[in-house]
Amino acid sequence: MCGIVGFVNTTYSKDEKADQLEQMMARIVHRGPDNTGQFIDEGVGIGFRRLSIIDLKCGNQPIFNENDTKAIIFNGEIYNYQELQQDLQDKGHVFKTSADTEVILHGYEEYGTEIVQKLRGMFTFAIWDREKQELFGARDHFGIKPLYYYHKNDTFMFGSEIKSFLDHPAFEKQVNPGALKPYMTFQYPATDETFFKDVYRVPEGHYFFIKNGEVTLTQYWDMEYTEENMTEKEAVDLIDQAVQETTNAHLISDVEVGTFLSSGVDSSLVTTLAKPQYTFSIGFGEHTYNESSEAKKLTDILNLRNYSRVIESEEAFNAFPEIQYHLDEPSSNASCVPLYFLAKLAREHVKVVLSGEGADELFAGYTEYGFSSNSKMVRVFAQGLKKLPKKSRYRLASRLKNAYNFHGRLHLYQSIAPAEDFFIGQAFVFDEDEAADYLQPTYQQSESVHDIVQKQYQKVPDLPDLKKMQYLDMHQWMPKDILLKADKMTMAHSLEARTPLLDTRLMEVAEKIPSKYLLNSKETKYAFRKAAHRHLPEEWANRKKLGFPVPIKDWLHEEQFYHQVRDVFSADFAADFFDQGKILDLLDRNYQQEIDARRKIWTIYSFLTWYKVYFVEESQTKS
């Protein structure tokens, strides 16, 4: 696990490239405090920060091929690297290390771009071909590891974090005006272009080339949902076997591995299967906001050690600017806060943790997929309506959409309507018109929410609606929110987080499972929970999804934190983006408990905190 940076440019001297690389690597030292390395050629400079996990003595980068014509820098872990290494050695390749990095390099020599299809793991990498003066790079199938690029001023630069670009002379730091309005609806950076103008993410499942100043991006992988006929037991068996295998594969390491443990089924199952010596939990205060007590019950049953701590409100608020700095872009997903402190706690004991991301997306674990009503009767009735022919369902949905409200109407509508008509993912904060009403004119023009999600929906027009929703989440919510915060919050503390429930082999199983075993009138993630039953006490296997509960509502009603947020809303720079009178009125009415606007306030506060860190304080530091 590491951080990578680099740029392609022929105008800078060797000394200039060296200085620029040093500055880029210094910005991401938290990603790899154990070692550093760089390579400078006529047209390129590539740099690397290392967090040593596998082949601790010989895995430093860049790594070169046998005749030094190609050099690689790599961030991530390849879980099938040993079998790939054996295959490549049988074909005559000579290895200098036992690191997974070198497998990618020789694999590229042997298979070309097809090597990315063979990799199982999380990764971003860049390979410089000295003979062709060409850069080849890729990002893993799901986007577990981040990779950004900027192509302007005769320079192509890339890096694990955007902040690595800030000191480069070719980089022009500007806010992307089209990113703010969609963010206010989605709570995360939803557009392809990041919050920094002209900075883009390499999309998940893509590789790229840059040669002669031209950049080409190619998709090499995507989900392919093909339900197969099977019994419920066969579905549960497949999931159970795959989860056990992938958890075991993710334990490969030359250092100690722990697990994040909440009260939920996903992390509890991973912990039960992995049986690590270290588990870590976090909470806020007592009762509602503290999951660590439930986690401790499970580790007592399993005879494992659990390390936990309680976050105090003041330290959470004090750390929030640092959290937004590490995120690179604003995010109002409140779980960033406990995750930041959880990673800090874990790093005191281990370098690697397993976490539970992925199961909800692969096996339909979100209530938004079909549990808008708590009434079992309504859900059973909705299951019956789903059996109607598609045209009949859609006609009935149209009538329900415009009908007078009644108990269960929303659930019935969402159960039979086309996914495209109502589902935008797992977060919805501001309605688009409401967001525009709060924004200054410059920031009211942007890509619409409809257009953002339609780019995904149009790729899968013939899938069942549940699969469409899963597909959208896999390309929006997962890489731009869930995985991004997981990477940034753990690497802020030089901690590697692995996701055994988000794996290509587990995805192959998930693609086959019939929808009726994923979601029914009883519960979400049905077959997955059945598999978990085989390993967990019933109380854990049946537990509803909770996420990281964060007491934002309480914070915004405390005078100290209300004034802290109000100071940011009142700052001169806030008026550049928002109608200050309206956002202050929103905050005040929430404080006086006239309305509950906590998520809207937190979304605005998160953006303004990010802007203050990157554009106010950063500029003051440089001047």
C-alpha cells in the first residue's frame, strides 16, 4: 500500500523534475512513511511513497524489468500475485523481488493491457516505457484505490491524491463551478470532473495511455448481471463459499492484520471468519451513538481482543478541517468523522485492517432498494405487484406517483416504477431547485442530477430494476463516496484498509444470484444474511443496517458548535457561493428546533470547511 505521483512533460530539466517530484511526494507522506523512491527520464518523472506490507525488505519502488526499459510504481494489493508470479516465471520472466508490484510489470510485458483482467485486488499503477516514451496506467475494477489526473499546460500529471498537484508549476488551482450544485443533492462529488477545475478521476475499471501529449482512456471491466436458475440453498452455498474464500485471500500479509468491527452483519462476518488478534470499534457517547459495546459482545464470544474508544464532540469538530483536507474534495457523509478516528485507533496496533464495504451493493443491502415502508403487509402486497407484466407495473406506478398520499404509497410506487424515475442512489440532501435557490448564480449552472445518473442507466436498459439500482450505486455511490472516504480516512493514518466483500470473484457470484434471493418482503440482503447465519449468532445476522451513527443533530443544538458553524457561514468567502441570509436562516431555524435541517447544514458546512482549508488557509500559507 502506497501513494504514487508523476507527470509527463518534456520541457523541465532533470533537476526541476526532481524538485517537483519531491514536493508532490511530500504532500502524500502519510500514504507511505516507510520508504520513498523516484525515477526521472527525458519525458517523465514518477514518484512513490511506501507503506511496507509485503516483501518488507525488497519491495521498494520504482521497480524495473530485466533490461531496465520499463519502470512501475504501484499502489494497492494483488491477492493472486503468487499464482501470477509462478505463471510468469514459467514463461521465462526473472523476478528481483517477491512483491506483487513486479507481477504487474512482467505481466504487462507478457500480456499487454490484458494483465489488468488477470489482477485480483485493489490497485492503481503507472508503467513508463522508456523505449516508446509512453505511460500506461490503470485503476482497479471497483475503484477501491483512487487515481486522479490533470492534463493542461503541456503537462499530464497523476497521483493518488489531488493535493499532490498543488505545488506543481503547471497546476492552476481553481474551483470547478459545476461540481457544487450536484454535490448538494448527492452529498459527495458526483461529477466526472472533480471540485478542482480540470482534475478528473481515472474511472473505476479503466486503463489509460499517454503518448505524444494525447490521453486515451479504455474501460476493461464492468458488471454483467446474468441471473441463473438456482434454489435458495444453492444461492446461500455459493455466497458462503465465496465469502470464506475471499476473506482468506485478503489476509495475505507480512504484517499483522486486524478488522474494523461495528454492530452490523458485514464487519461481524468478516471478523468471525478472519479471527484476527486485533479488532477495532468506535462510538460517540453512550447508547444511540455507541456501537462499541455491541462489538465487544461479539469479540467476547469469539475470544478476540477488541480495542475501542469514545469520540468526544469537541475533538470531532476540531478534527473536521483535517478530515476535509485528507478527503481532497468536500464530502458531507458524516461517517467520515468516526472512520477517521477509528483508523487512528487501529494504526496504533496494526498496519492493515479488513472492513465490510461492498456487501450492501453486491447483495442488495440498502433499504432504498425496496423497504420504504416498515409495514410487512405493504411489503408483501408490493411483492405481489412486482409479478405484474412490466407495462402494467409501469402504468400503475404512474398513477401512484400522482395519487393522493396514503400509507404505503411511496413504497408501492418505488417497488413497481422504473428505477430511472426515482432512484439516484443512497443519498439525497437538497432538491435541485432548492439547491439553486441557496446558490449564487455562478454555481447554479451544472450537469443535472438526471443527466448524471442517466449516464449509468443507459448502459443497462434491459436489466431488472433492482439490478439497475445496484449498477448505479456501483458506479456512483461506491467509488465517489464509500470507497473514497475509506481510502482517504485510513491512509490519513498510514493504515491499509482491505475490502474482502468487494472482490471480483465475489462479484462473479453476486451477478448470478436471482433477485428474489437478494430482496424479498422480509428483509434486504436476504441470501447473504442466510450465509452469515452459518457463522454468526442470530442477533448479528439479522441486525438492520445502521452505518456509522453520528450525533450531528445534537451537535447543531449545542451552543458551542452552533456558533462554530455560524462563524463559517458568516465568513466573507461563504458569500461567494451561497446566499448568506438564507443559509444563516436555515442554521438558526434548525438551532431553534423549528425544522430539522441537519443534513443540509452539514452539507454546506462540509463544503465551506473544505474551501477554507484549500483556498483560504492554503493561499495564506503560501503568501
